[in-house]
Amino acid sequence: MTEDLATVSIAAMRQRIDEIDDAFIRLWRERAELSHRIGATRIAAGGTRLVLSREQQIMDRFRDGIGEEGTQLALLVLRAGRGPL
């Protein structure tokens, strides 16, 4: 591959990464908002702020889908939705 082709190829791949990042940010915000609403609804109905079994399901799904790093990502996702413990 020539240097010019490599430069064009890298630019195209970086553009796609930027598109994926934009989608990820949009989905992250949407997920956090839904999680906040679920928590508020649960508390208003007399429930607890957290459902640990649900959080474990999410952590398991991320770990199974991504690997060990998925656990860390799941913790960040959960924190975005519920705030720090």
C-alpha cells in the first residue's frame, strides 16, 4: 500500500470511528436518562433506588459480550445512570 493510499484509508477509518463515537455518546445520554427515570419511578412507587440483581445482569452481559474489560465499562455505564454509590 502506498503512503497516499494509507493516508486516505486511515482518514476513512478515523471518520467511521468518529461516527461510532457520536452514536455511542448519543446512546450513552439516552440510556442515562432512561435509567434516571426508572430510578425516580421506582422510588416514587416506594421501591429501592438500586436493584442489585439488575446491575449484576448488566455487568454479566457486558463481560460476556466484551470480555473482562466489559465489567469496567458496565460499571461506568451504571454509574452514569444512577450516579455514584
